[in-house]
Amino acid sequence: MFKLSDFFILLAVAISFALSGYLWFNGYKDQGIFTALWVPSILAFGIYFKVSALLARVR
């Protein structure tokens, strides 16, 4: 069900989320918000590549 690439994407999301929380709660609010913006971007790229791979397999 999950491929190795899916785990790397989820790992990148988890690291980004944890890093943004760490920065936010340690007083670096701007850097925390900037890092938190990576989470949906990483997920969007992951979804795009997953859908592209599925469409390439169907054709």
C-alpha cells in the first residue's frame, strides 16, 4: 500500500511540522510560521507525483 517514497514524504512533513512547533514555542514565531508553510507544500508535491505515477501506469 505504502511505497518507500510515501514514507519519505510523510517523514519530511513530520520533521517540518515538529521543527515549526519547536521554533514557534521557542520564540521564533516568524521562522515557525515560515517552516509551517512547508507542510502543505510538501504534501502537495507528494500528491502530484503520486497522481502522475498512477496516470503514467494507466496509459
